Amino acid sequence: MPIAVDYTPAEKPDSFKKRFTERSTPPPELPPFFYANRFDKPEFGDWRDELVTKGYTVVKAVPTEKALEYRERAFQWMESFPLGFDRNDEKTWKNEHLPVHIKGGMFHGYGFSHEQLLWDLRCEDGIIDAFAKVWGTSELITSFDGGSIMLPKRVDVMDGGKWEHMDQSHHRRGFYCCQGLVNLNYNGPEDGGLMVLEGSSKLVEEYFDVHGRNSYKSWGPFDWHGFTEEQQQWFFERGCKWVKVCAEPGDLILWDSRTMHYNVRPKGDRDRVCTYICMAPAHLLTEEDRKLRVDCFESSRGTTHVPFAAIYAREFEPVKRADGTDCPHDTGKPRNPPVLTDKIAKLVGIKPY
């Protein structure tokens, strides 16, 4: 049986960063952003002040038991493929028994972004309420992100590198996007998870003011920039430090998209399960981008994090198994499609507020 891979067949495991394209481009003329100054100062008197000063924060958004039920549904999704995966049998915790993924457990194929599981999470009141506090409005739209199910004790996953990056163009100034990660299991120092360069969100603009903005490093989207280890040294010299964010089931980790970050796989005995969610005000949508989002929803395509502009969504192509053949189980449609509700219609942009 063909097996899944953690990188594309044409690449060696150590070439992940070679995907970056580096080219000189004239700085684009970007209009001033309405919310650019929203997180300039810690003046909120709640967890948003930590978002300002550290670049990230952790908010309780979903009750613990309910979050663990979501984790159960995530494992049921993996077990629904006829590949032999059994959560109780470590011998099946291998690529050959798993749907195709990247970086040890990040899923973007199989219409996963539009599974009912992920839409149920996006519709959780605690998650919507947290993003409403970020932006100052409850009239929100959401990204169509995927999620991660990372098993511990994996011996068949090649190291693709840390992939330190920010999900915001270095041409932008000020606050632009708040990213979110919904944690669905207990997540301590050894359990894999999110690494953030604490304090980097306050310094990225100064860095590019000093070093210039001609170099453009991205794997495709406009709002993405990868950093080398040499570039990070500048931030270290100014007091920034890498921090592993620990969280409980149902915690929503929020971070300013200017914050440099990457993820790590589990080192201990516990799996890491999470989904990625970014929400932003619906009024930021242009009609063109709204139509693109509706098309992505109807065709079950995922998007990158920013839900309102420069939306990056690939046309469907089946994910590849290790031998380079299309995975026959990837039809581009979710195994459990979402039931369209009024709340989902508004979060997509199908229905106005």
C-alpha cells in the first residue's frame, strides 16, 4: 500500500525551507488599515494587554469536557479512513496508516477545513466572543483553516525544520490579523504545540525599517514571511525569547500575526490536537473577496489565515502518497460536510449581518 509522506515526493526532508521564493519586488502601495493602531498600547485592562506586550495570550473559550469531545471526533475522523489506523495500537501510528499530512500531523487535504467538526468549533460562542473582544465587534467572518492531530512517539516523520515565520506581509504596518489556535488536549512543555518569539510583534516594523523590505520570502501567500536564524539574532539582542505556549483543553491561543512563530511535535507521551481559527470584522470584506470566500465554502477549499483580503486558496488537487500517486481517499470534499446554519452563513459571508 502506498504510504503518506511528510513532504512532497520530489523533495528531500531537509529542503523544506528551499520552498521559499526570494525575489526583489517594489514595495506595494497598501492603503491605511482601519485597525492598524488597535494594539499599540496595553490599555484594555484584560487579556488583550498581554496580546499587546507579549504578542500572544491564552483565553478559555470552550469548556474542558466539550473540548475533549472535539478531540474524540478528530480521532474518529482519522479512523474513518480505510488505512488501518487504530489510536490504541502504536504500530499503526505511521504514515502508511494515516491520511496525508505535513510536518507530523497538519491536515489540509480531504476537505478537512470544512468538516462539520471544524465548523462546530468556529461556531462556539466562547471563540466568537474572544475575537469580538479583539476587534470590538461581533459581526465577524472566519478563515477556512485546517488543524493538527500529532501523535507522539512517531519514528517515521522527517524533520522539516522549524519554519519560523510571521503570517503578515513585511510591507504592512501596524496590527492586521489576529490568529487563533483552539487547543483540544492537555498541552504541557513536552506535548508539542506553538512556539512564539515573545515580543517580536513590537519590533518587526523596526527590523524591516533598518534592513529594508525588498526581499520577499514566502511559500505563496502575500501575507507570509519566513525568517532565517541570522535574522532572528537581531530580535534576540533586543530581549525577545522563544516560548513554548502551554494550554488546557478548550483554551484559545491568540497571537498578533506580526509575532514570529512555528510549531513543534510532541516529545512526550501525549498527542497534540488543535484547530486553527482566525476571525475578523465582516465589514472589511470587498464584494470580490466575499464571492471568493463563498466559492471556497461551496467547493470545500481552505484558505490562509487572513479572512478578508489577499485571500490565498489553492484549486483542488488530491494530496500525494509516497509513490507520487493521488490519494484515492481525497475527493476534495469533507467526510462529514457542514450543515449550513444562519451562524455559518454569516461567518462565511453568504448572509449579511
